[in-house]
Amino acid sequence: MSVKVSNITKNYGKQLALDQVSVEIPTGEIVGLLGPNGAGKSTLMKIITCFLPPTSGTVLVNDFDINENPVEVRRLVGYLPENNPLYTEMYVKEYLKFTAGLHKLDNIPAKVSRMIELTGLGPEQHKLIGQLSKGYRQRVGIAQALIHDPSVLILDEPTSGLDPNQLLEIRSLIKEVGAKKTVLFSTHIMQEVEALCSRVIIINKGKVIANEATANLNNLVRDKSIYHVEFSAPVTKQELQKLGGLQTAKLTSGNLWEITSATEIDLRPILFDFAVKNKVTILSMQRDQQSVEQIFQWLTK
């Protein structure tokens, strides 16, 4: 287990930022951390990376306790904070050498060259950081987080403010890195979660309200589903409305119906039984799946 968070609570004076949070993130997984602004995402990340002490509870990173072995934890973790603090008066290559020196790495020139290649900073490596675009600054931030070859990578809003092309490039980089490391990153871009994450953790008001494989998120939402069903012959609205679990039925064209369920019950078996009893064939059936964004809104509203 790469990261094990156990009963973490964090108070800022009278404000409760995290309330008994417990999650586990195994090796080699890319996990998205979602939540409204002020939910406690950044606070949790800062505790895992030893930037903030918890009020109570503990975190183990590769079996090292953040309270008892913070130096070892910092060696194992790469961290890109939300505001990506960089020395803008330094050159890209100079800054990465400086960062490598802080980690007391051997063969610093080779490691800097490797990071420049991995993050695509080659064309910009001799520029001042202050002259870089937002996308390239994010690349520099990721490069400094990776230069000591950590086993765990923590990224707080790594694609915030990027244009579509920059977003795709950073997303591709995270995916490449995530093939060999454990990655936890926070984001407000739901498409990013669907494209990158094997699992999603959703925090709201300091509590974990969902911790699921991305593919299973729909199981969390007990809400209506919409089915598009085409029959081989006409059927009546009155016949369909006799089915249990159906809320509305609307004929959209020909023999194609849009059917809304009233509960979380899967209507597909019911509709197949209906077709058999009425001696018609189902030519096509599609169930609309809710997006991660819709599920997020439902869970946090």
C-alpha cells in the first residue's frame, strides 16, 4: 500500500477542515480527488506531503508515518502545490539543478536532462521561468516534483488555467508518469477524471462521501435513468405505463421511445419481458449513463 490515511482530522481554530478522513491508495493507481471549493482537498494533500500536521490521525506512505518519519516521507513524495510556487527569476535548467541539489541527488546534470526530456521542456530550458507560458510553468512544476524519482506523486490542480492543447499535453504526461507511480491529483475538470483515473475520491465538507472505481460511479447515484428503445412494431403508451418502475414514456419517432425510470431499478429486463409478452422485437436499446460531473453535483449538492 503506497498511501494509507487513517482517521485524519484537521482543525483551523474552530473551523473543521477534515473530519475523520480514511482512504487507501495502492501502488500504481491514478486517483482523482474531487470536491467543492473549501471541501478539504488541499488540506489533505498538504498533510500527506508533511506541509501541515494533522490535528489527529495519521498517514503512512510506504509504511513511513508522517508524524514519526517526515523526512523519509518527503523523500518518497513529489508534490505540485495548487499555486505552483516557482522562482521566476531563475532559468528553467538552473531551477531544476537547484531542486535536484536540495534533494542531494547524484549525477544532477543527467537527472535534469531526463526531466527536461520527460516533461517536454527542451525548447524552453534556457528561458527564465518568468517568461514561460502557464502550460510550461506547470511542466516545470511537475519536473521539480519528479526529479528525485518519488514513488508517490501529489498534484493539486495541475491543469488549472491551461488552454485545451496544454491540458491535453499535461494530461498525457500524468498518464505516462502514472504507469509507474501512485498519483493523487485534485481537479475540477470532470473529463480529466474520466480520461485518467482508475478511482475517484469525493470529499465534501471535510468528509469522504465517495471512494469508488471510476467505472462504478453510476452505482452510487440512485436517480432516474433514461432509456431509448426501438420496437419492431407499434406499442401504446398505455401499455408501457403499466410497467413497474417506469415514470414517463415519450414516442420520439416511428417506434422509438424515450422511457424514464422512476427508481434505481434497471428497466432493461422489464422491457425485454414486455417485448416478449407483446410479441414485438426490441431493435435497439440504449441506457444513458450519467457523467462524472452529474454524479459529483448529485453527491455534493
